[in-house]
Amino acid sequence: HADGEAVAYDVVIVGAGFAGMYMLHLARGLGLSAIVLEAAYGVGGTWFWNRYPGARCDVESMQYSYSFSEELQQEWHWSERYASQPEILAYANFVANKFDLLRDIRFNTRVVRAAFQEEDSHWLVSTDAGNRYQAKWCVMATGCLSAAQTPNIPGLDSFKGQIYHTGNWPHEPVDLSGQKVGAIGTGSSGIQVIPELAAQAKHLYVFQRTPNFSIPARNKPMDAEYEHSWKSNYAERRAQARTMPAGILSELGAKSALDVSAEERLKEYERRWALGGTGLTVAFSDLLKNADANETAALFVRGKIRSVVNDQKVAEILTPVDHPIGAKRICADTKYFETFNRDNVTLVDLRSNPIREASSNGILVGSELYEIDSLVLATGFDAMTGALSKIDIVGRQALPLKEKWRDGPNTYLGLMTAGFPNLFIVTGPGSPSVLTNVIVAIEDNVEWIADCIEHLVDIDADYIEAEAAAEKTWMEQVRQAAEGTLYVHAKSWYLGVNIPGKPAVFMPYVGGVPIYQKICEGVAADEYRGFIVAGSFGLRKK
Ligand code: NA7
């Protein structure tokens, strides 16, 4: 780099999470030279950063793992039904070593700019250290939930204690024992961290703006028989999972919640509640489509909250009423609602009284100052577009991606965006991604991208770009798919409304893994319908 020359590769991959690692593996398999640029000092992506106590996946560990290598999936042993963050990170490292990935990953390297060079259809990628990489293909494997969001609370800078964000938790141990701790945020992260904070802190104040639905995860040590049942026909089960909308092998209720008797419905909800995990929201076929059907499940969970929480005034504050169950991502917890029965936990309702400001020693809500020593922010992410918008991505005719996406992200299949040739996005906006087992979504996208690059190399083309018209049609499909569901009735990060100024556009594709995958495969089989494919110089429309 000394002379400022860009180092040349066939493929530059941004991010060494599950997407970037697999992309590197497949790029190598094609005989291409590839490099991964990663801001962290290790692999694992979101599982590298989210080290807060209680961090755990809400997809069962037998499923939340790569399926591309039979040897890998047989060899790896998960110790619990739902894997904890340290175990998932250990798995990511195991994969990196097994497939010898580390030698082509540059750690502590944050990509700050990626610019398309029109003269030779290459991407020039620059890092925070001033290094530059040049490649024909650039793959953004930057993740959907990787840009942590800190709320704009007046006076937060003046707070003298420590502030921790769940999405960017310190790597050295955090000891909160004997402290008065404040926690803001009651989404999936908050619901996981709050019981752990309560167990450590002298006193915990939970500042809650919107209550959430949560189902007990009922996590437990891995059952040897269960593990064996998966491993004895893993490939078949993975294939079955891919026939399900979320890419998760689960028991999907086929009936409408309104077509069964109240007793049958209750029995089914009780059964699923006892099983634990997020499966309650697929107990019936129409829970995310029909508001009346949804209300039956919502009522059931509200009743459970009231039965778990002793103080009924507290229970009421914890009871979600503003959104259909499942329309915001459903949470899975371990003793979350029980935590509010502890003497050292106080729930502060922000709905009636928002946070006014932070002071040097606490949080001011209305006229009440809650004195705290440390503050934990579980305030979420700039989802799906946040990591991309942190990079200065510049396409054809010097068009910044941020400019193009000013009114919301537009992609074709979530994989590419018009005006940005040769730039692929893994699990981009407009793909099912965050509504699925994201590892399934990642594998499908990465394999599609690898096949696409292989095809382009085979036919001696070195330029691919989404057609504006195909993109427009796809975005319309994404919009229509969401419109028929209850998802659009919640103020969620799926819609981007948790980020001030972000356009309210429902970003993921709701159509599910099988339909999406069929569409993507169909497009590829039809000579990349909707894409402009061209040779080195001068466009040759296919
Ligand atoms: P989420 O689900 O976006 O939750 C963020 C929480 O933080 C939510 O309860 C917010 O309340 C709350 N929040 C954010 N800003 C504020 C302010 N200013 N004041 C009070 N409360 C605030 O993020 P998570 O990290 O929990 O989960 C994200 C995904 O990661 C999750 O779905 C899994 O897929 C993994 P609000 O609801 O906006 O009123």
C-alpha cells in the first residue's frame, strides 16, 4: 500500500460475519482471488459485537447454523436448544479455521468508501487506514442488524457513569454488582439482558416506552436424542426447512384461528407456550394476516403476562396493546416477566411520561430523577440499511447510494440495485432476510451471487446491473406482499421508523423463503432476466 496503489482482487467482500465467510469460501471455490475486509478483530459479525449478558439466538441451534457442509454440521455439537452468543461466536471461529478463511480476512479494517470505476467496471474500496482495494465484484456482507442505534436523549453526554449498548458490548467483563443501573429498551435485546442485569445490580430501573410480546424460550441443554434425530438426516431436514416461509423447520398450523373452537384454540396456545420459543405465532395460518385471528393470540399472551407478574399495575404497564402480536419481532425470553417481581427492579412507564433528559447522575422522567450509576441501552439498530449507509457507496455517474435510497431502499431481489453494477448485497432490503432464519437467507443469497459471478466469468462478461424497470416491479411486489399482512401495523424497525428521519418503508420481502428462492432461481435460469449483462466495454444487453 505504501505507494497508494490499490491491491487488486477479483472479489472484495465487506464483512466477516456468516455471509462474508461463506462468500469467501465460495469465491475461492470458483478459483477467484478474494479478500474480506472486517472492522472487528474477529469473525462473527453481529455475534462478535452483541456480547451482552443473556445474548442468545431465538432460532434453535440445530437450525441456526450453516447447512452447506455435511461434515461441518455433523462435526459441530451445540450444547443448548438455543445457542448463547459465546457459543455462536465459537462456532464462527471454528468455521473460519476449518475452511482456512482467516488468511484472506483483513481485520480491524473498516471500509469507508466503495466507488464504481466506470472506465473498467471495477470497484475501488477504501478503508479507514487509507488502504485501497480494487475488484471487479464487490459483495456487501454487512448484515441487517449491525449498526447500533443510540437514542437522541438530551444531556446523555453529561452522564458521568458508564453507558453500554447491547449491540456494542465491551469485550472485557462488565461488573454491575452493587450498582444502580438503568436499562432503556424492551425489544429482543432488552428482554434478554434485563433479567441478567437484575441479577447483578443493586437496583435496576427499566425505562419502557413500548411493551413487547415475549414467549418463554424454555432453553435447555441439548437433548442427545434430539441432536441425533437431526444429525441422522440433516440434509433432508434442511431441505424441508427451506420449504417453510421462515426457512425454519417448524410446526405450521394449517387452520385459521377463527375456524376452531375457543377451547381448541386455547389448548393449542397452551401447548405452544409450554413448548417455548417463537412458534406460538405460527399456531394458526392467519395470525399475521387477520387482525381478529391475531387478537386471539395477543389476548392469550396478555393473560400470561398478568398471571406471571404479581403487581397488576406493573403487569398492565408490561402488557402490549399497541401492535398485533408478531408484527414486531416476537421475543423469546428467560424469566423476563418474572424479573418484575423482584424487589430490586422498578419499571418506569415512558408512555405516560417520556424521558426528558439525562443528567450527570441519572435519567429524568417528567419531574422524577432516577439516580443511576450505569446505563444500558438496548435501543436497537438502524436495520437493513444502516451498515450500508455508513459507507460512502458511489455508483455509476457518481451517484451516492444514500442519494438513490433517500426515499427508501430500492433493490432488485434485494441482491443488486440499479446504477451500482457489480455490487451485490447479501440479505439486502427487499429480500426475506430478517423475517427468516438468517443463515438460510445468507446461504441462498451467497450461492446465488457465486453462481452469478461464475456465469459471468463463463460467458466472458464482466458487467451486471439491475435494470431500473425490473427493480421497480420487484419493489412493487415487496410492497404488495407486506400490504396483505399485519406487519405494516406496527411501528417497527422493519419499517425503519425507529430511526429519526428514516423513510417509513417496509424493507423485508414477506413472501417467504420458498417463493423468494424460486423467483431468484427463475431469474438466473432465464439468463438473468431483469439484469443488464455486458462485456468489458460497451453494453451488450442480454
Ligand atoms: P429493537 O427491537 O429495535 O428494540 C429497541 C427498544 O429500544 C424498543 O423497546 C424501543 O422502544 C426502545 N427505544 C429506542 N429508543 C428509545 C428511546 N429514545 N426511549 C425509550 N426507548 C427507546 O432492538 P433490539 O436490539 O432489541 O432487537 C433488534 C433485533 O435484533 C431483534 O428483533 C432480533 O432480530 C435481533 P419502542 O418500541 O421504539 O417504543
